[in-house]
Amino acid sequence: KVYDIPELGRQSRGRAIVNLLELEDGEKICAVLNVREFSEGQYLIFATARGQVCKQALSLYGNVRRKGIKAIGIAEGDNLVDVKLTNGQQDIILATRKGMAIRFHETTVRPMNRDTSGVRGIELNKGDEVIGLETPRPVSTLLTVCERGYGKRSAIDDYRLTHRACKGVINIKTSERNGLVVAVKEVVDNEELIVITCEGRAIRLKVSD
């Protein structure tokens, strides 16, 4: 429950997650979702660094033990990147560290049981990996941020709708000036954005800017 998490100030160091969840050695948190009801007709989309995607009914997680339950099977050398909540009829965008992106409809991924490895979502170039998963809203744009602080917004229609397991299109040039991609986020004009560095410095700005 959210009320089990203490509310603290901006500069506080927070509370260790092991006080709330029983994690195994070497296990790390990579995604957080807020859910009110585990109702039918909602799904979780999982994405891994090697381009696998897995779709599962949210209702499979209605009764999770404190220690957790096995969600998906992760191949050796792979890791989970992100998880999104969907209504079963949304587009999926996968973005890679070297500036590629693919957009396909989630109906091309059939619902699966827990503890399965999923299916191929994107064909990766050598040395590339998935760093972002988004399920854009109809009026949103895709914000891409690179490691040297540069970024841009692009219309969702710029990413042609294709079938999963393709290479996708060039999202942004990962030049020496830009660096590699660190994050993608679907945003709308009336929202605000907080960008945070690895050393904990943050800037807040309007998406429309």
C-alpha cells in the first residue's frame, strides 16, 4: 500500500526498499506502477533490454505475496527495462540506446501467463539495447533525452506503425554531441517535466518549452 511508504522532503535520502519488499540478493527495482483495482480488461506490458516483450492480464497480480511472485522469465544476460499498464488497445513504442525506435499495436502481442519470456518486440542492431517502453496517449508526443543533456520531441505519427520484431526507424542521432539515449517519455503540452542527473541535480520545465 502507498501509505506504507513514508513521505519525506526533497533532499532526504529516502527509506531502503528492503524495509517494504523482500528482495533476493542482486535484485533491483526497475519499474513502479500505481494501481487501484486489478480488474479485467487491463494488461501489463513488459519489455527487456534485448527487445523481448510480454503481455499479461493485470488480474494475474490481484493477490501478490509480500515476497512477490515470478512475473516473466528473463534470459541470461538480459534484464527487465520497464513495465506499462494498458487497456489492451494501445500502441507500443520501444526505444533503444543507439537512437532507434519501433511502434506497433499491442494486439500483435497475445496475452500470456506469468513466468514466460515473451516474444520479440524489436530487432536490435549489434551492441544496441532497449532503454525505454511507452504506450502513448492519442494527443501525446515522444520526448527523447540523451546522456549529454540534449533532447527533442517528435510527433507519434513520425514513427510509422509497423509489425513487432522489425528494426524500426531512426529516433535521434546519437552523435558525440548528444551521447547515447538515456530515456524516452510520452508527454503532452500542458504537462511539466523534471530532468534529473546521475548526481542528483534536477531541472523543472514546461513540456511546451
